Amino acid sequence: IEKAALAEDVSHVFSKPSFVTFFNGTCASGDRAAMNKRLRAAVEEWFQLITTCFSYYSGSTSGYGGEGIYSMGLNEWSDFTISSGVINDDAKAKGEQCNPQGGATLRRTDVDGVFIATNYEDKSSDAGGLQSQFMRHEFVEACIRVAVLVAREEDSRVPGVDITDGNKGGTVDAGRALQVYLREYVERHVRKDIQHDPNDFRTSYLYFEEVDTCFGKYHAALKAMYNAYRLREQGAAAHRPKRLNPSGWDLLMKDTDLISTVSFAVLRLAMMQSRMLCANGIDRDRNTNLTFVDFLEALGRLAHFAGIPSMEELTAAGFGDTLEWHVAQQVVVSKERTKGNDAKLSKEGLESTLGPSGP
């Protein structure tokens, strides 16, 4: 699936005449075939990091109800570029937003220009996409454009690696530039939990017999819950969708009070990372909504993120079940409430925090 998604996205990128014109301007005509091959190889090498960053910034920052999910607007693009460290400290003197990490080379206006250039939809392109937001393949293109800008501005960023032939406005090895940008900026500066490969959770925590047994025990109730929250989108057909959409997921989290267990960003991240990768990056239904299997995985991720203690720990702390513990936690108004601190796992700890009047 990942190879198919990669091929699909690269095909969409190179189907845009505006990008082809941009790419042709980075290399001599006789070198284009080799440079094209190297660029495609670089995208393949870093595709997992690109897709996980896109998944987070296009989903976790959208509002309650999932409006704008799986499409990256200018604000989300700016958040990503600032987090990756490409905004120059000198931008501060020009009234732009500066990046605290330093060592970067671009101004806020530069990356805004990349957003505009990438969103330009050629009439002859079949890439689709929204006029003012990125789809997945457009995010790939934008990363390439930023990498070339960084290479032209900072050809001595990595000692021993010549990616611009020493000419700021001249030819650039786009493939090498993309590798340097993703390795020296994105991988180094973007938070590690955002870079997390969703498959790591599946192999380390989810795909086990004990988990399957637990899901099997509550299968009927979970299936009924899933069906009940498959909400019809506003303006859509009268029948309910086949998959659980972000609006239904958010409402479920609110109705079950799980939204008070972890942050909203974590709830959204659990949902976004539970969707299996879809080769067709333009299919919003498959890339946005959850199948029943995806839904079960999202609940598993949520339980993992929330740090809910085991029954043995609950019993030792004086609680009869998870619900009693959960209700008690709500009175502890602190970000530390989900970290499983011993003082907050016991009724005595809660009383020491809240006083005798606490539950």
C-alpha cells in the first residue's frame, strides 16, 4: 500500500505543469532524467516521515467536529515549517515570526510563497485538491519546493555535501536537497511523537491475542456504538455513511467523557494514526473516516495514550473499577492527571490534593 501511495502521489506531483516547470529550472536539460530519478528515490526514502507529518498537521489541528481534517491550510503549513526549523531568526527584525531553534535560512514570506505556488492548480492537471488547502501529494510537492529554497540559500549547511554547485540561483540536486531538508530540519526538530510510525504501535501493543480477546468480549457493544455514531455530514445524503467520520468520533469522545481524560489533540491523533494508509490520497472518505477495525484501533491507542492503570493497580489504590478511578480523576484539575502518578492513583492522594471534601 505504501508503494502504491508513493507512486500515486509522485504521479500527481509530476502531472502538474507548474511543478514540472519548477523542477526543470533546478537542473540542466541533460541532467533532468538522472535528477528526476534521484528525486523520486528521495521521496520514497522519506515517504513515511512525510505522510506522518501530513497526517498530524492536517488532522490534529482541525477544530471540534473535524472541519478541514485531512487538508492542510496555511496556518497548519506555517506551524509545520516553524516546527521544522526553516524560519530564519533574522525574520524577527523584519516583523516576521522567528523560529527559536535558529540556524534556518528562510523567512515566513518564503514559505507562504511555497504554499501559494503549490496550491496553484493547472487546468491540465488531474491532481485535484482544494484551492486553499494541501492534499497529501501537494504536501510532498511543498516539501520539495522548500528543500530547494533551503539548498539555494544555504549550500554549506551540511559539510561535505554539495547540493547547489555553489550557485544560489542556479542548479540544485532536488533529490539531495530533499534528503538534507528532511534529515537536518524535519527529523531533527519536529516532535518525535509526530514522527511516530503508526505501524510501531500496531506491532508493539495492538496485534496480540489478549487485545483480540478483549475486543471480542465487548464486540456487540462496540459495534452498536460505532453504528450509532456514524453521523451524516451536513449537506450530505439522507443515509448515514459507511464509516465513522470525525464528527462522530468527536461526539463519542464528548458523550463518554473521554475528552476529559486526555487533550483534544491526543484524541484527534489517536484517530488519525488509526486510519490505514490509502493509496489514493484524494479519496477523502477513505483517508478521513474510520472503518470498524480502525475504530477499535483508535480506542486502543486512546487507552495507551491515557495511561489508564491496570485492575491490579486500581485495586491497590483503593478503587473498585476503572470508572470510579476516572470519575475521581476529573476533580484533579492538572495536566498531570493522566500520567499515572501514585499520589493521584489513590483516594488518599486525591484527598491530600483536594482536601477532605474531595470524592
